[in-house]
Amino acid sequence: MSARNPVAEADVMIEQVILVDECDRELGISEKLQAHRAGALHRAFSIFIFDADKRLLLQKRAQTKYHSAGLWSNTTCGHPRPGERTEAAAHRRLREEMRFDCALRPAFQFLYRAELTGGLIEHEYDHVFVGDFNGEPVPDRAEVEDWRWVRMDELKRDLQQRPEAYSYWLRIALAQREW
């Protein structure tokens, strides 16, 4: 993390995440930034959108993100809010970040922990959703710096050559199954 962004951090502190155990059972809630500073296990989701040519829609995270800024990642990711179903949260974030929505299907789940720059820790029980879309996203520039469609073989090659250009959770999710 380069310079701290107090505006982005203020927005993050308002957001709450759902704390869970290793079986995804709810334990309570926490402010989002506090959970990432403490490394508290919380519920998250990742969305992978493919087009008719089986290309994955990647996004480059905006420089204003409080962690993993400027890294390439899956189409959208986020956290359900207290009382919000995970799939409903996935649709909400897809609309907020990429400005479209489509049918999503649950694919798999995984748990991971990663120490990030700035003293932050991602410790998430991640629900992965997959969907199909054949249009052009019009992403929110406050969330997404850039986007591109990529073939999986090309992405895997680039991940081997430049892993530091990609979000940690994307690398883990891609290793979980054959895409």
C-alpha cells in the first residue's frame, strides 16, 4: 500500500462484515477495516464472469482501494453485509462495480489467509460464483481502473510470469479447480 487514503478508509470503516468460523457459521460482525487489520475470519465472495468465447472478465482494482490497489483480479469481489444473503451481495457488487448484472451460479468455496501490505490481513471464507455475460461493462471508475477479457491459458501464463500483478485471492481461486 503506498499512501494512505483517509477518504477510502473512512468509507471502509462504516462497512461491516460477517465474522465466521472455518465452517462458515456466523459468529458476529465487525467493521470491515478492523477485520482486515486483525485478520479476523469473515465471509466474502468472488465472481467470475465468462463470455461466449470462454474468456474471463478481469478488473484492475482502482488505485483508491485500501488494499490490493492497482492489481488485476476476478470480475468482482466483496463481502455480504449483516443480514444480506451472499448471492444477493454478489449481485449488488456486480452492479456497483461493473454496472451490469447476470445470472450467477455457486461454483465452490475456499478459505484463505494472506498478509498484505500496510499491516492488513485477508482471512476469508470465500464463496465463488460464476456467470455469463456478452456485453461491454461500464465500470465505476472509483472501483475499477481498467478491465479486459482474457483467455484462461493466457491468464495462467501471465500469472506464472507476473504473480505480483494479480490479487492474492484470484491466484488461490484459480488453483482450486480446472477452469
